[in-house]
Amino acid sequence: MNLKSKRWVEFGAVMAVFVFAFGCGESSDENVELVEMLEDDRVRMPNDSSIETAPEMSSDMPIVMVDDAMEDEEPASMDTPMDIPMDNRPDETMILRAFDWLNGRFDSSEQARQNPAFFSIQLESCRVNAPEIGAHVLYVEQASMRSLGEPYRQRLYHVTGTETGEITSTIYSLNNPGSAIGLCARDGIADFRITDVTERTGCTVFLTWTGDEFTGGTRGEECSSRLGGASYATSEVVLRADALESWDRGFDSNGLQVWGATEGAYIFVRRDREPVMPDPMPVPAGQGETCEDALSLQDDSLAMEDPEGPYTHRIDGQFGISNDYNPLEASGLAPGCSIVYDALGNDVVYSVDVEPGDVFSFRLTMPAGSAGGLYFLDSCENGTWPDNDLSGACGRAEYRSHGNCDFNDCSPLEWQFEWPTAVDGQPTEPTTLFLVVDEVQTNQAQDFQLEWSKTSLD
């Protein structure tokens, strides 16, 4: 093998340096520059008796660098079991554990010092606000330790749970990555819209909790790759509190490895802090399913520090595991007060203490492609709604919905609700209402973000 071929072998290995991050094997002129840069890094590494010439990949695993055109390929489909009970979904604490363990600064410098087959790479990730994607989203940036300001991989990871009890990380590439360089070092939490990213279809990683770590990887041959003549890529992952391991490889149509590490997984050691478990997010599994066990809107919200808009509190929540309420008259469910907008998705309920004259402002953000609705119940026992305008139906004063996203804009839904000082000439009293956050038209969303504020007469 000549020197140029050998360097492409090493480049194939460095393309597999982190869990979920290879982006299905795309390549570009920037990747060629990365090979040159990392090769120079190897020459500059400290002289150590444990560092020898990098071993070559076996000759029966040829590496041929080709242009990648993943965008021209049809997205691979995933076979999802449909007969698994909903209550097998992992609870919020387990999702947050995986999210926290992926969050932070890691590098493979220790492994690179011990074995020259591996490069010294830093990975840094931080939480971002992307409610159209999901409640738990990380921005991830990878770079050579020599050139931390010139990352060669930038991604968003959406961490959530599945109906089969697994944790998943769905991968998104950035449409304008240059604007996000160094994002984790900036003040505040960055915002992303679904239009800012592109999902890497088929490259989702599935993780299972084993008692002290998460293990798993991609599934089958759905993650397309054209790097080095590959047909598909795989990733095997181990995630622990203090480190993560990833073994990413590309295979041709005959199942022969054509890129990726051959000696085992990259090992990334946490460098920033001891991992901690954050407080559980609002909407823990099994609570807020109905108004009988409603969560508290006030107590289960996070106060927003220095809010830029009109909203002072926020909930990054999850829907329940069943459809308990529906405004549609023909649904057979409470409150049954509307002739349109079938809220057939799962829902979650919050209790709200109101005083006469209180005005609540809400903004509901749903994942892309999903529609949501907000409405109040005034009786948990009877499932009735506060008919403040005496119309006999829940109109805009009592119910607000995206409607059908096939026809309407599903940007964040904004709604104001007022508890009047009088109805039909009779003064109202302080009371407790029940706010239902519901999915309309479909039943596919897991997460939502609800921002809100309240103004009072006094």
C-alpha cells in the first residue's frame, strides 16, 4: 500500500470518531484538508516509546475515496414494532440521564497517546432550545485537538425514548454550520428551528440501559454511506457517566469493511466535570394523565431568566400515554364541545389556579409535522369546559388549535385565555381550572414546549 492509500485508510478511521457523528459518510474537499491536518498532527505528537507507526488496514479491505451524494439518495425506512404497549416508554429520568451523559466536553487524547492508530479529537456538546425537534436537543461539535476553532463535524442530537423502552438519538446536520462554530462557549442557550437542520435519515442510534451504562447502536443497513466505496455505515456505542465509546464503520454491498477503525472503538473521556443528574423535567411519566392526577402549571414550570418576550415560564414536557380528552363532539370523550379539530393524540393536564380578571398568555410549540391544541376544563368530575361566552360550544375563547397542518401554518401556537370578572351578570369566583395540552389530527408527537405568563387585576 502506498503512502497516499494509507492516509486514506487513516482518514476512513477518523471519520468514525464519535457516537452517531459520521453523518452517513459524506465527504468533501474539506475532508481532504482534514486528512492533511491530522497527518501533520501525527508527525507532531510527543515522542513516546508506546507510539509506533500506525498499523495498516488489512489488504482485503480496500479504501477508495469517492464523492458523496447522500442528498440524492432515497431515505431509508425503519421497521418499527407497532404492537408494543405504550407504557414501556422509558421514564423521563432515564432520558435525562442519557442526555446529561452526552452533554459536555470529551476527548480521545489519552487513547491517541497510547495507540497511534487513533487520533486526538475533542468533542463538545451543549443544550440548545429546539422545541420543533424535541425537548432534549444537544448541539455537538468535533475538532482536532490541534485546531479546535475549525470543527469538521457539527450536529444536533435529539434524545428521547421509544415505545419499546429504548433511548434514541436522532441526528441532524446543520444547514449553515459556519454560524454555529464555538456555540458552546457563548452565553445563553441558542435557538434552532426545524428549517435550520436536515435529519440524517436511517442513522438513529438506539440505546438500552444495562444497569450502569447504555449500550446499543444503529440498526441494520439503513444508514447510507458513500465514503470509501461504502454502501452503508454502522455504529456500536457504549455510554457511561465518565466516558463514551464509539466504533463506527463503513461496509460495501458485500458486507466488507471499507472505512473506520479496525482495532476497536474510539474512547472519549469526559474532561469538563463530574456528570450530574438534573432535576426531572415537568411531565414525568404516569403523571398528568387526567385531571385527577393533574400536574401544577405553576409548580412544574421553569421560571425564565431575563425573558426576551412576553412569556415568563416554560415547560419542556412530554405527552401522556393515552388519549383521555377530545373537544370533538363525535369523539365520545370530554369535553366534546367542538364540531371540528379531532384531538385524537395523547394529552397531558395541568391544574391552574385562577382569580377573576386573570389573563393567561400561552405559546405552544410542537415537533415538526405535528399540530397541537390548548383548552380548559372547569370540572374534573363532569369533564365540562368554562363556557364563558355562553355560546354552548368551545370556541376561540375556550379552545385554540393549529387545526390541520396539511393546510395551516404549524408555527408556535399563541392563545390568550381570560377568566372574566363576571359571566351573564354574575360575579365569578377564584377557582381551579384544568389546562389540557393535546395533539390534534395525529398521534405521533412525544414532546412539546409550552411558554406562558399571567397578568392579574391587582
